[in-house]
Amino acid sequence: MRIKAIKYSNIRRLYSSLTMDKGLKPSSVKTIHKAVRPIFAFAVHDNYIATNPTENVLADIKKIYSCEKP
């Protein structure tokens, strides 16, 4: 997928899938997020994309995970 085509919803779906379907803990998803976020930050800085699609996604995933956690 081209970086210009990646949207917030794609990132959220990926993180949600990693948490819900693959069973990763939010801390593991946070580690992945720390690697992915700078890539998009550079793309914003170099004007490939207008906004960083990873912004606030991790907070949403944490909310979802904590609501479903017994």
C-alpha cells in the first residue's frame, strides 16, 4: 500500500487486529506504534502526506482493549 493511501482507519484496523485477533497486549502494540509513527512523521515533514494517520490511534485501541478486558 502506498503511504499516501494509508488512513487513520487502516492503522486503527491494524492495531485492533493485532490486539483482538493476534492476542498482542497493548504494550506490544505500543512498541510497534513507536516504530511506525516516525515513518509517517517523516512523510508529513517531507510533504508526502498532510497528516500523520497514526495520531491518537493508540489511545483509541487502549480504550477499546480496557473496555473488553475482564
